[in-house]
Amino acid sequence: MKITPESLTDAAVAVGKLGEAVHDAAVFPFLGASRGVEALKGSPIADALTGADPASTQAKATLASRYEAIASMLYTTATTFKGQDQDLADQLGRIGDLNSKAN
């Protein structure tokens, strides 16, 4: 795959759209685990579901933020591209693990 400013811009647009989709309830519906907690009150399943709605909301926010950051890096790299993508690779490497406690 050849990296060009145009391909970086196209990738930025695509990744940006993914970030927007995270907030679209038709694409990523509300989890609604609280219904299960209420319906199964006192059960181990209800206990396991407790807190799932806020955790899901936080995960979506983190995911959307990551997509936004990556899209921004791609746009920036497209405007400063000099025939190699090491700067972008370094920036992507600094994002870290999506599953780490810092996120």
C-alpha cells in the first residue's frame, strides 16, 4: 500500500466517521442492562449486570475519543507528509492500549 497525502486524508475521513458512528444509537444502541438488573433483582446475573450501562457509556466515549485522535493525527500527517510515515507511526504508538486502566 502506498502512503500519500490523499490516502492519509481518506483514512482520516473514514476513521472520523467511525468516531461519529459511536454516538449514533442506530449503530451502537444503548446497552440497557439496567432492565435486566431490575427484572432479575437478587440474582447473580443482576449482580453481574450492575454498572454495565455506565461502563458501556464510558467505553463508547473512550472509543469515540480514540477515533477522533487518530483521525486528527492522520489529517496532520497528510498536511506535513514528506514521503514517509514514521511520525504517524510514532504518534500511533504513543496512544497506548485501549484496555489499559488509564483509559
